[in-house]
Amino acid sequence: MNGRTAGSGLNLCVGEGRMGFEGFFTTLDPVALDLVTGRPATVTLELTFGRHGDEPLPQGTIAVAVGEPATYAELPWPGAAPSSTPLDRTLHSGVDPATVATLESGGARTATPTWTGPLTVWANTQAPGRLRILVDGVLVSHLDFGAPFMTLEGGVGIALDPARRYGSGFRFAPRPGSQLTITVEPERLTGDWYVAIYPQQPN
């Protein structure tokens, strides 16, 4: 933008023409990009293709959109109706059910695990909406389902790990043996949802 790099993204092709990632977005820095209110800006898109970026571009359509950030309340929603069948809460085979704390639509919204090491927070919902994840009353992250800019199927998770940096600015540094208060706040969610909290599994 205005001859300066605003951002970059990567699309991964899987199979014949199917895309693993179909786009990217970036936040524009008005000062770094010399953006001034009321003055036209020049947007340029540079495309490369292939492992080394030197192959001919395939046929297709590319679009670039520039807009103002919308608040969560302003986002349009697809309005999917929840299923009458509860979600399957089965986790992958490496997770010991005895170590799992489950927060859900029809039950508890808060868990108080004792800190012994990094935790996984895994969630799923039946319908579009957001789950806000708080630790000791502070927002760590929010998990979006069915939002206009992404579609999540089969669940999504985050790690509670002191080594991780969170976009919300949250600094996670629990003392060994301390008790955490993990709270889930649903927004715009109808139907069944759950959040499973358990010790992080080794890779």
C-alpha cells in the first residue's frame, strides 16, 4: 500500500484445485503506510506461485478488500439453527477422561483446576457464536464459530501455557500448585456447546 508492504499471506493447495487456506487478512498501520484521511491510497497486490515462487500463475479470481474493523456486535451472522442432538463430547484417544473438566451450555461455566503444567482448552458449538475464555477474571482469548470470516468444524482449541503470547495482552504466569479459575462466557450461542479443559498432551 502506497509502495510499502502492508502484509503477506499464503494459500496452500490440497488435491486438485482445493484450497486449504483461501485468503488472509492483516491490520493496516496508518503511520507506517503513510495513510491520511481523505487522501487516496494506492493498493498493489503481488502474486507468486509454486514452492519457489517462480511458476506461472494458475487461472482464477483474486480480490482485495479494504475496510474498517467492525465490532463483534456488528458482525452479520448466518443464523444456523442448532441441532436437537447433543454434541459428541468424545476427545481424542490420548486424553484421560479423569483429567478433563467440562464446561457446557446446560451445566457449569467455571472450573478451578490446580496448576501443574500447560492446559488445553478445547471447544465446540452447534451454532454460530463466540465463547470468551477468562482466567482469574481476565480475558485470555475468544473462540469464534461460524463467523463470517471463517468456518470452524469439529471444534477449536487454545493452549494455556506461560510460553505462549496472547493477542489480548494477557500474561499467563501461574505459580506451581496455585488454583486457577477458568470461566467461559457464551455470546450469541444457541443450542449445545461445551469446553473441555485438560492437561496438554505431548506431541
